[in-house]
Amino acid sequence: MKAEILRMLRETEGYVSGQEMCNKFGVSRTAVWKVINQLRENGYEIESIQNKGYHLLSVPDVINGIELESIRNTKWAGSETCYFDSLDSTNTKAKELAESGYPSGTFVVAEQQTAGKGRRGRSWVSPRGTDIYMTLMLKPDINPNNASMLTLVSAVAVCNAIRRVAEVQAMIKWPNDVVVNGKKICGILTEMSAQFDYINHIVIGIGINVHNEHFPEEIAETAGSLLLECGRRFHRADLIEGFLEEFERLYDIYLETEDMTGMQKEYDQMLVNRGRQVRVLDPKEPFEGKAMGITKRGELIVDTWESRKLVSSGEVSVRGIYGYV
């Protein structure tokens, strides 16, 4: 009921009477008063005036289950949300939930990770109360060979969410790093459990740097945060909800073809490498060329002047000739 009362306060411009809440939720005035006090203790500023009711004045930057449920507008993404104050890894927890029978669309979010994971076994720095650590779990009926493109779908969803909430030009460094002003803001790690022709589950882990004020020396040149790049703070819950809404929209498009056909143009417009010189760090034969966009399979098209080469994600790294992007 706490999330429902919070949603009602959010959706009402003026005051909501205690009696109106009682009638809607079938509870006593005392129960409503207790919920209001609990919300206040959690940092919500709620004004109360006799004979008028309650009015929500301000919302804290929290990402717990109550906050996320009170703003959720998705059909299935995040319909089952599991919030944790601290976790080793949201991906690890999401895989556990998938194996224990939780439905597709289950969403895991944590205030802190103690063993966050990045690509190629790297660690992901995960301080408390600063960033977003979340994982969306899916059980899709698709060909396992097409699953890797969901990472690119997720990158587009994150970009759109950041653009919407932060009003800043978020871009994608192929295949799935989200950057703002050339600094990496977000990393995405997709992991799959599958049989030869059947997917058990997929977990899409996403870390977004929101309020970091500094980074370790070894990543300071490439890493950034929305606070550092935009100069202001944001409600992390709004970014999370923005991602879930965008992913749900893009996922429907993806399912029509099980590839990037329906959003290839949208991805290319966000591709920060597009039209730029890149170095493809292929361990067999590194080469340089101009990034031209992606194929419907999500491969990066690189024009080497001798020929056009297609680069598959996961096999190589792509860096800009003059820096990270």
C-alpha cells in the first residue's frame, strides 16, 4: 500500500484527503497516517493541512522497491522488482532468481555492489548511494544465436533514458559503452544460460555512473559521471524507469526480426564512432579504418579503403585513433 499511496500523491497536483485514501485502499485513517509518517522518515517531504489533506513537496534520491513501483509505467519490465541494500552482483542475483522460477522481466537493483562485474572479467567499481546497479532478467523465446544483439538494444535504451532525464547528448561507443562528452558513463554486461537451441535465461547488467565526483587513477581519463558532465544531480529512479520504458519499446521492435533491423538507424545516429577513424584491436591482425555504422546483426562496418570489414562484438576491442572514442 505504501507504493500506491506514494503514486497517488505523485499523480495529484493539489492535496489528497486522508478520507480519499481510506476509501480507495479500504484502510483506516490511522493506517494512512502511519504510511505518511513512514514515507517522511524515508526522506519524502509531505505537507499536511487540516481539512485539505496531504501534498507531496519533494522526493529523495532513493531507488528502493517502493519508489520504483510508485513511478512504474511498464507492462512487464520490472513488474517483479527485487531491491537490495547491498549485493555481491545484481547479475549473479538475477541468475539465481531465474533458476528459482522468477518470471521474465524480473528486475534486480542494488544500492551497492561488493563484487560488481564488467566485461572480460574486469571489476566494476560500485560505491553506495552514488550510481545505478541494475539487472533485467529475460526468458525469451528466440534463437540463442541472436541473443548477443540484446546488449546493443540495451545500449540504445540507456542512451534514450539519459537523454530524456539528463537532457544531454548520450552516445554509444560500439558496441555497448554509453558515453557523454567522450567519457564512459555506463557499461553493460549480458550473460546467457542456454542449451543448443533453447535459452534458459538472459541477464542484462547495467551500471550507470550518476553522482561520482572522482574515479580511480587508472580509469580517470576515460570514465565520467552525469554529475561531472552535466554539473547537476538527478533522481536515479527516473533514469531507471526511463530505461525500463525504453527497453520495453525497443524489445518489441527487436522481437519482430530478432536483430537490429528495426532500430539500425536509431543506433547509427547514436554511434559516436560513426564517421571517425578507429583502430580495431584484433589479436590476429589489428587494422585501422573509418567506422561507417552497424549491420542488421550489430556488426561494426569498418572501411579500410581496401575493403569493408565487419567486426563482431566480443571478438575485439575498438578504440578511437586519438583516444577512447
